[in-house]
Amino acid sequence: MSVISRRKLIATGLAATAGAGGLAVAAKLAKRYGLIPPDDVGIYGPGETLTYAVQRVLTMHAPAREFPRSMISKTPFANEVVPTGAAFKHLQAGGFKDWRLVVDGMVDRPTTFSLADLKSMPMKSEITEVACEEGWSYVAEWIGTPLHEVLKEVGLSPKVRYIVYYAIDGVIWESIDMGDALHPQTILTWGMNDGDLPVGFGGPLRLRVPRQLGYKSVKYVIRMTATDDIKKFGKGLGSVDPEGGYAWYAGI
Ligand SMILES: Nc1nc2c(c(=O)[nH]1)N[C@H]1C(S)=C(S)[C@@H](COP(=O)(O)O)O[C@H]1N2
Ligand SMILES: [Mo]
């Protein structure tokens, strides 16, 4: 989806959910509850703040839609971005036995998890949709370890406001606020449709954030950092997407 049509969508969504009076209320709530997204800068800033605030106030605990098993897409389309770097290839050749997820930042116990470690924790399966900002989507069963279980394990500082997460490629990184980080549907996924998570779909480890557009569901996750200051990361906009013109908050 182009930047312009995204803006149109945002404007339409705002009008539909809030109306003119609601916008004023949302602006007030945004201020009061600190619902200011990291990309609240430049000419689109106020729009991003209102979209984020309206969505957050209305949907703070609302789950993403879940589907019956019969709706699982027969031929899910992977927007393949398989990392070709030597490090990934080496891990893949070893059956991902040596894949590690580092969780650090503002936590009591910075921890390195293997896939086996994650699989030994409470698990969750959910049938949800991946929706790309370019318009296509598919439904699949995702199986993994809820992120909140991992965060409980490492002991989050009460000051933490964002979880930043990185792909092995060294380019893609994202962040989510605590509303999404602690949401029961946000899972570190290692299984798909009853099997291992295929590499094309982000295997061996992908963060599924089903309440937001596909680009928040980063594939090949190797590190997560808890922080209270998102401005310290990258260009300070919260992820690579706003650096390229897309919204940091991509709620659906
Ligand atoms: N590491 C990594 N993760 C990524 C991407 C990427 O380029 N690299 N693309 C994102 C985008 S834009 C979308 S829409 C989804 C696509 O997921 P799919 O391949 O399962 O359809 O993955 C997201 N995760
Ligand atoms: Mo996408």
C-alpha cells in the first residue's frame, strides 16, 4: 500500500471511529496517558498520534480475530525474504540447534534462550491472519511461546515502555508497546500449521503480532531489548518502517 493510501485509510478510520468530537477527546487522552507514538514528528505527526491514541483507547485489550481451522489458507503466500548471510546458513545447516534468542535491556536477568528452552515453556496456538500493507493476506495456525511468558522469565523493570526486536539480517528491527508485548496473542512463533515454522515464513523464530500489519511480525528474531526510551534506537522513530514512510503503529 502506498503512503498516500495509508494516509487515506487512517483519515477514514479516524472519522469512522471517532468523529470530530471524538478526535478532541482522543487528543486529550493521548496527552494524559502518554499515548504518543515514536513517529510523532514531521507533517504526519499529529495524524499518527491520533490514530494510535484512538486505537489504543478503543482496543487496548481487544484480541485480533481468530479463525476456525477450516479457514486456514491452503496455499499461504510467503513474502520470502530468506536471509542469505553466512551466519544464517550455518545455523540452518545445523538444524537451528544453535539458534539463540537474546533478551536484554531493562530486565533483572538478561537471558539467552535456545529453541528448546522456548519450547519447554507454556505454549499457545492461534489461527490468525497475516495482512501485508500491500493488500494481500492469508490465515495460518501459529504455534509458539507467548512473549509475556518470556518477559516474565527475565523479569521486566516496571519502567519498561517498549520491547525492541531484531532480525538476524541486521536490517529489520521493530518495536511494540507494552499493550502489545504483554497481549496474550503476541507469541514467539516456532510452529505453523502443525509443523515447524518454515524458513520462508520466518523460521525458526518469528514474533507474531496479529493485532498489527504484517511488517510488525518480524522473521528470524535473534534479539529483544526492553527499554523506556525508544528515541535511543535507530533514527528514534520506533522501527525501520517510519524511516521508510510507514506508520510505527500498524493496528488492524
Ligand atoms: N526479517 C524480516 N521480517 C519480515 C519482513 C522482512 O523483510 N524481513 N517483511 C515483513 C512484511 S512487510 C510482511 S507483510 C510479512 C510477510 O509475512 P509472510 O512472508 O508470512 O507472508 O513479514 C514481515 N516480516
Ligand atoms: Mo508487508
